[in-house]
Amino acid sequence: MATYRTLVPLYLPHDIWVDAGTIISDAPGGPIPVGWPPPTNAVDPVDGPAITAYQALGPGVNSDAEPYKGIGPWWMGQRWTGVPVAKPVHYWKQVPGTNTFTLT
């Protein structure tokens, strides 16, 4: 079971809308299917399976996610919902002097 916290409002499969700060999972009855590709910087992985899936996709995938994919000042802001959303715990960081990224 992969569990994520949304950093931005998202449309999920089957036209499900979730606000930023919502916990979503692929558990039975959850809003995302097993194997759902997590949009980079639009969700924060919460558990081991989610971290594994997020890392497997790497940075810069799923260009159809929210504009700018949550990168910006709204990590700590009140983007559209009026509810503060905490910044991500896990995020991609470029390794200095290289073109590679690491998940922190």
C-alpha cells in the first residue's frame, strides 16, 4: 500500500478531486489505483512503498501534473484551499556539480 500527502490540489483517476494536504492511498477503497505514478513535487510520499514508487520514477516525470508541480512558495502557503499545507518531507535535490538528483 502506497500512501501520499498531496501538496497541491489534484485530479486523480476517475475524476476524483482532492485538495492540497489530503492523504491518499492505493489501499482497497482508496482513491488511487495500485501502481499509480505519483506526480513529481505534487505529492509527498508518506510510507515505504510510496517512497519506493516516487524514487523509481525519478525527478521531472509526469509533466501533466499541476502547473509547476508544487514548486514554489505555496509549499508553506494556503494555495486555493485556505488551509495551510506543510512543506514536503521528501523532495528531489540536485547533487552539486552534476546533472543527477537525489531524493532527500
